[in-house]
Amino acid sequence: MDKWKLQPARDLGMPLGKRLKSLQRESGLISTGFHFIWWTFVRLYMRVWHRLRIEGRENIPIQPPFVLVANHASHLDALVLATPLPCRLRDHIFPIAAGDVFFETPVVTSFAAGMLNALPMWRKRCGPHDLQLLRQRLVEEPCAYILFPEGKRSRDGSMAEFKAGLGVLVAGTNAQVVPCYLDGCYYALRPETKWPRPHRITVRVGKPLDFSGVSNDREGWLHITAEIEKHVKALMRQRS
């Protein structure tokens, strides 16, 4: 058995503002407490206001690394996907959020990082280095990501084409990818509205997909993206 080694935090010594926006941010005692309080509230809110229903809960992995992937229609989406995940994993679950939306001002940044535990993805300047950092953390920590491969919210409720960045994260790794479909989020909080309506939301969770044997190159990334998009669309067609 390997000897236990004390490892310094990846974000040790970073200024607070830089730390909150860092892809290497780690949770401390205070942030863990915030996560517990916040997600307890979110679970209650989802159950009461949106009558949240989870179909296929048994398909959610009990241990990371894994990535939950879904269609993106509302600012509620990440909250909905994180709700059924185990409380013991809260510090290791990271929604990947648009940096130009959730990490532009100090107040919003503090909320996204401190409560949601989100990591920023800068859509206009996301380079290979950022994706490599996320990939490395996913398998080495290990942790779990919540990701929306469309790259932006739908403006009309329809699903856009998935982008290949997801393939870069998981190709050739042991991280499972769990396809999901969110039904009702668009109507609960349309892009032009500020406050959510009490509309019912259903999450359909598909069986985890394994891409450990897929090559970590452009051909592999495109194959992974196409497969995941196909599975999410299959869950969409199950709509009653």
C-alpha cells in the first residue's frame, strides 16, 4: 500500500479573486458549510416549487469520476441536475458555467463559486490548456462535472448541436458520461423572464457511457460528442 502523503491545496496562496475564478479551486471548511446549506435549500425548493421528478436515478454513479451531460434551456438546469447527487460529494461536484455570465462581477462570482461550486469556462477564450486542466482534475482528484455541451441556453426550448469540448475531457479516461434530458426547465424559467414559475420539471437519466477505449484525438472527440448527443435525444423522445 502506498504511503499516505499530505498534498498542498492546488489553490494555496492565490488571492481571493483569482482563487474564485480558478479551475483549481478547492473547498475549505467554510465553503463546505455553505454548500451544505445551499443544496439543502435547493432540494426543498425543487421538491415544492417544481415538483421535481427523477427518472432513472439508479443510473447516477455513486463515485466519481463522472460527467452529467444534458440539454441546456434555463438557468435552473445546473441546480436541477445537481439535486439528486449524494450530499457527501458536494465538494467534488462542479457545474461548468459560462465565465462571461457567472464570473464577471465580484458578487455573482462569489455566489457561483461559493454556493454553486461552479468552475468557469470562458466561451470566447477557452483554450486547450483550460480543457487539459479540467480533464486532469476529473481523473486525478477524482471529481464530477455538470456540463451542457450546447455551449449556451436555448432561446426557444429546442436543442442545439453539441460541441466537441466534452470529448476532449473524457476520451481515453475512466470517467463515465451520464446522458440526461431536462424536461420543463425552459417553461419554468424562460430566457426572457427573471423569476421561475411553478412548472413541473422532470430529469431523465440515461445509462452511463464508457469512452475509455476511444482515442484522444479529434476523431475520438467527434465520435464521443455524436454518441452523447444521440443518447440525450433518445431521452428527449421519451417525453410523455
